[in-house]
Amino acid sequence: MAVIEIENLTKDFAVGFWRKRPVRALDALSLEVRAGEIFGFLGPNGAGKTTTMRAIMRLITLDAGEVSWNGAPVDVDARRGFGYMPAERGMYQRMRVRDHLVYYGRLSGLSEPDAGARADEWLERLGLTDRAADAVKSLSSGNQQRVQLALALLTRPDMLILDEPFSGLDPIATDTLSEILREQVAGGAALLLSSHQLDLVAGVCTAVVIVDHGRV
């Protein structure tokens, strides 16, 4: 059964005063993601992948279309069960790594002990325990990517939405992440990820859709 249903998403962006017409980022795009599925979302830059993910998280206002979770429109309560990792760095650069995870966990409704325990769990799993007291800005690009992954996984989400999760990761970290994603899906989560690395998509995903110019 589909847990995320995306129906006829349409979104135009006005880009610069010199354009006579807006750019259509999504053009009646529709797709479904099922529980227990690793769904690969492929396409060239500017195809509409990130815009679709932002639409699922209700970070943008659509011109038309609807996103549903378990048959109902996505609302604040539904989003609490989503783990989202944007392609851009979305972290407080001067916060210490563990403090950042605990802070996010508290914002997501976890008690302080639970947030601390889950932060420690993911720091260990992602090989960041020895960097727990370091500022985010002191980490390499690959390690910052691991922190963002930990943030997405911290609340044990029912739905994972990962925009280019393998970007900047070395082969060992890539293998670790692939294993973690399979575990999450085996536990019943649904997963939507975008990537330009087709070999990784082929090795991890159970379903794939290609999007271009905002259309499947």
C-alpha cells in the first residue's frame, strides 16, 4: 500500500525580472512510495527532485496538486514522523555535534534522556563518537553529511526523505549508510532518496522513477 501519494504537483517559480514567463519546476508530477520500499528519484539538475521533496515537507506552497500520507493530506502531525535530509547544509555551524543532535531531538518532542541516548546511538553507528564535542564547522564535508544523516534518523521516522544522501561520503561511509537504509526499510519505513550516483541507486533501491522538466 502506498504511504506517500503525490498527485499532479505543479509549481512555478518567477526567476529574475527579465523572464517573461515563470519557470515550471513541477508539471503535474505524480508518484507513489510504499512502506518497505527504497524509492530512487533520479533526474538531471533542475529536473524537480528537490522541489518535490520540499513539497512533501510542506516547505513550499504549491500552485496545484496534493501530497497525502496514509490517505490524508500531510499536516504537522504527519511531518513529525518524517526524517528529512536536505541537499544543502542545514546545521548550526558553531554548535557541538552531540549538542546539535540533542537539540534537534528535543525540538522533535523527545525527552532529554531519550534525545541524548539516540544521539549517542547514531554518533557511534556513523563513526562520529570521537567528534561529538567538536563544532559542526570543524568537520569535513563528509562528516557534516553524516551529522545530517543522524539528524534525519534520530526520531526513528516512518518516512525518510533524503536529498543526495551519499554526497561527500567515502566508500566505507557509503557502505554503512546503505546498510542503515536497508535496516530502516526492513523495519517498515518508507524511503525516498535522490542521487546522481547510479551505481549506488542500482545497489540500494527497489524502485526507481526518472523525472525531467518536472514530469515523470
